[in-house]
Amino acid sequence: MATAAQWIEGARVRTLPNSVAPVVLGAGAAAAADQFSWPRALLALVVSLSLQVGVNYANDYSDGIRGTDTDRVGPLRLVGSGAANPAAVKYAAFACFGVGALAGLALVVLSGYWWLLLLGALSIAGAWYYTGGDKPYGYSGWGEVAVFLFFGLVAVLGTEYVQTGAISWIGVGGALAMGGFSAAVLVANNLRDVPTDRVAGKNTLAVRLGEERTRLLYAGLVGLPFLVSIGLAFYSPVALVAFVAAVLVVPALQIVLGRREGMALIPVLKQTGLAMLLWAVVTTGALTL
């Protein structure tokens, strides 16, 4: 039976900036429109965090029962390591999805935008079928596209929309930036796992592109938010302060473009996630000012 510490590690807490940062930025876009709402922002955060932890457990379960985590290089996987019963991990994923669904329902009731229930259902389905089901799209190279969509466009613009009832160009720019950072985290993760994924038949985008082009893709994705910062500077020159996130991005780029492999790539995930959060917080501060 897995310990509490192992369950926490299995939840992959280090990935949580991916779910916090888009909500922070969406809230910032709402604040820039003078329509920020604490209750709605907090509910959006619960939805985002619940789905993030849920998808982490779902991936743990699905990859574990398929045997693709047998020779895993990265952090502990509950099922692949044998630390937890597969059914327990699956139920943990469903419990997280349930929490997210309830918070989402409360958010819909508050906002009155009932069509968002469909978007919520699609988000949960996207979380499960990333590695679950008979034909997981994450095994066919579509994972980065889904992450860009759900952790970028949906998370940021959804958070803004439930507070303002509209989507702004500021929100769109922030959504592109968050999508870039989020996809970059997954690209780095999959770059690390290319050798084992190729053997296991897991055809991620990194496997399809090959390591060299995947490294270039990572560089392009982490560069996108800084282009957005330049664009946002026309709204508020203070937005350029977000370039401070480069202190975390540059070391990550040096590792990736330096052709490091395996365990040496693990710090990149943390650095990219923290850069995403830092960029979001600083940019939100600039927008609200």
C-alpha cells in the first residue's frame, strides 16, 4: 500500500504551476477590465488544480497498466512501481475529476453561462483520454496540442470569461503565453522519455519529431511568452517586467539545447513550470496596475 508521501509524489505537485498560472493570468485579464471576482477566480482555481491532479493520477494509472512505466526515468509512478493498486489510482483520478466537476458546476451557477458545462465535460474527457481508453491521443503525438488548448486557451480565457462575460486581446495574449509554457513542460518531459517511449510504442510528438527537432520546439514554445510580453507592452509598458522569467528559462534552454538527456532533463520541468508561474504573476501585476 502506498504511503501518504508516495500519493503526494504521485500527484506530481511540481506540475501544479501549470494549473495555477493560467488562472492567475485569467484573473489578471478580468482585473484589467475592472471585473475581478474573488469567488469566481477561486472556483476556477479549484477546477484547474483538480483536473491537473486528476490527469496526473489518470496518466499514472493508464501508463502503468499498459506497462509503459516499467523502465521509467522520471519521478515515482504509483502503478508502474507497484506502490499502489491500479484501481485505487484510477478512483483517485475520478475523485479529482469529481471535485473539479462540482467546482465547475458552482462556477456555472454563479456566472449563468450554462454552455460552459459542455466545455467542462470536454476538459474531463481530454484529461482521461490523454493516456486512457483504447486509443489514447497522447500516444499519437497530440498531447502537446491538447495541453496548449486546455492549459492555455481554455484555462485563461475561461477564467476571464466567467468573470467578465467577454474575451479580451489581453486574455488571448496571456492564453497563448500559458499554452506555450505548458506545452513546453510536456515537450521537456517527453524529450526525457524518448528512448523508453520509443521501445514501449508510445509515439509522443517527441518520438515522432526526433530529439533534435524536439529541442528546437521547446525553444520556440518558451520564447512565445516573451513575444506576448512585447505585445502587451503596448497596453502597459510595465508588462516588460515579465522578462524576469528569463532567469529561469535561460538555464532550462541551456540544458535542452545542450543535448542533455535522461535525468539531466528533470530540472527543466521545474524551471519551466516556475517560469510560467513567475511570468503569469508579474504580468498580472502589470495588468492590474
